[in-house]
Amino acid sequence: MGIDGRASELFRIHFARSTLDPDLFLLADARARFEQAQPKHDRLRWTVQKVQPTNCVEEVFCAEVPHTHSFALDDNILTGNCFGCGAHGDVIRWMTDQRGMQFMDAVKELAAQAGMEVPAADPRAAQRAEERAGLHDVMAAAQDWFVHNLAGEQGMQARAYLASRGFSQRTIERFGFGFAPTDRQAMKAALGSRFEEPMLIEGGLRIAVDDKEPYDRFRARLMLPIEDARGRVIA
């Protein structure tokens, strides 16, 4: 009901908390709730791109799908999925997509809002990460080489052995079977131009011996890769 008793439309307007002043609230308890609370609309920084009439309560519509429901916004939800346009992601993804921010800039801004400090980058950790990335490249290259060997002339007997044990070509490809040739320096000849000797040794692919030339660890045998949760070859 309106002030004069006549029926009228009812609208709800959400204000972003960061745009309001506590003095706006006349009642002390309302002012206290405002100062202590962190409303969902302000916390997640949702951007309203389009408003349409609807009979649903607190229904959120996607700007790209004007005639269908997209998603409902609820408290304590830090991810969003729009079933209309297919957009999805967490609050960091929203900041990088909608505001064009770099990942670390988004992390720092969110940390500042939460009263937290992002630890400074550790140069040693960055160096270790770079070294790990290099080892992943070595392992991936070695795996490709082993697979290539199995499919070539050198892998003829290995293929025959796998067939005699009932391994289908599909199974061989699925599990990444490969073959290491008999030559002690075959891997260095194949990968030495791309990776330095210390990297091959650190990756466990070559063996270093005092006062002697390093040699391939794996020779004349079938090879199976071990992968991490991200599908990268680690051994």
C-alpha cells in the first residue's frame, strides 16, 4: 500500500556498502548493523548491466540473455554460473574479466578489502618454480621421444611383445607406452640440442659418473610415464 492507502508497485534497491555513510541511518541499531555487516552485493562487487521487470523475488538476469533466467544471487557464494550465456568463475575471474585487472592486482585488492597483506614474492621460490617448469619440459620431450621410438623401426620387437601380451593400440596410446633404445647416448643425441646435460641428469634421464661421460639411464626397455594431477609427466 502507498501512503494514501492506494495499491502501488513495490521496488527494492540495493546500495553498495562502500558508497554509503553511516550517518545516513537514523536508528542507532540500524547504523550498528550497517557498520558491522558486509552485504553480499558489496562483497562480490556485482555489476548491474541491465534491469528488467520480473515477478520473481531477487532474481538476477544476465544481460546477454534478456528473456531467460540466468542465475540467482545468494549470500556467502563466491562463485557465479550463468546458465544463459555460460559465463562462470570466481570473484578473481570477475575482476580480471569485468575490470581488466591483472591476476595479482585483483588478489591484492581483495586482500586489502579483507584487511590482509599479500606476502612479497620470494625470488628463491620463483627460481625453483622456473626450474620445475624446465624439468617438466624435459620430461615432456623425453616422453614424446620414447613414444616416437616405439612407433618406429627400433620399437618393432617391443610392439610385438606388447601385442603378445594382449595390449591393443588404443591401450598403448592411452597409457603413453614408449621405448628406450639400446644406445647409451641415444637420448643425448636426440635431446641434447634442446636441453643441457645437467638438466637431463637432474631429471633422472641420464646418469653422471665421476671422470666418465654420462650415459642414458633407460635402455632397451619399454617406458611408461608417471603424471601428476595436472597431466604433466614427472617421471
